[in-house]
Amino acid sequence: MMRHRGVTRRTMVTRLLGAGASVAMPAASNRARAQGPPPFATVRHQFIQLRGARPVPSVPIPRLSGGTIDLTSLRGKVVLVNFWATWCPACRTELPMLDRLAASDVRDLVVIAVATDRDRSVVAPFVKGLKLRRLAIGLDPDGLAARAGASGQADTPFALYGMPITFLIGITGQVEGYISGEADWLSIEARRLLDYYASAG
């Protein structure tokens, strides 16, 4: 009998403590959000803010149209660097949104879409088929800019945690965070995230 009462009391105390924690956690979560970027997420993924991010090293990324892209020359702007591949179904959905974002009125924003396909010849027809006109298209067939599991390598500033994956570089020239998977870059939440980093000097 006593044991039954003890278990019941312990269960009740645990439930009360759990209820108190669940009430306190949203308040703490809201305070943390107020000190960081606004939330931006999809059904499966969310924007991950990087702590102690290092400046982007100078790694020239060949352009599909010729010449190169130097990310260090874009300091003072918010830069989205999207890594994609022609074999990726989610990329086919996301790239047109990024193209529209690149054509939008968002000030001091640069949107770059870097193809990771090893065969460069498949990229141009794919881009043409999707009618991508405003995106800066880069090429990284040798994995010099991004590689799977390359986060600790100095010569590869970006790690491919998924496909597609988009990194956000702030106006100070540091990688601030990333979101993997297809994201709605035309949403209000995306605009709030971009505005936050545009004003975070």
C-alpha cells in the first residue's frame, strides 16, 4: 500500500515538474530567438546558425558563363550560396525560387547557385530547361568549394550535409548558417532572415 502511494506521489511530482518546465521553456526559447536570427524552417529542416564561424577563404568558383566568382569580394552584402546537382529532384523545385529571389528587390543580396555535377556538360542544358536567368551559376565539379564531410578542411569552406544546401554569408564576410533541403526563399520568414543579416553589421 505504502509503495503504491509513494509511486503515485512521485508520479504526481514528476508530472507537475514536467508541466512547469513546459510552461517555462517557450519563454526561454522566445528570449533566445530575440537574441538571434528569426526562425526559418521547412517541414524537415531548419536554418542552423553557426557559432564561431570563420571568414570565407578566397576560393575562386568558375562561372557557367565564364570568369570566376570570388566570395571574398562580396563583403558588405548578404550572400546565399546554394549547392545543387542536376540529379536532385528538390533542386529542380528550389532553383526557380532562388532565381526569382535573385531578381527581386531585396537590396544588397547576391544569390549564387553552384552545381556540384562532375560532368559540366549537363549543367547548361539543365539551367536552360529551368529558365534560370538571374542566378549566378557556379561550377564545382572537383569539390574545391564544397565536399561531403569537409567541414574541417581548410581548402573546402563548405560542407555538404545534404542536397540541396544553402549557406548564408553575412555582410561581415562570415558563414552565418545554413539550411539543407529545399526551402521557400520567397516566404515572409525567408525575408525576415535576410533582413536580419542585412542589418547585423
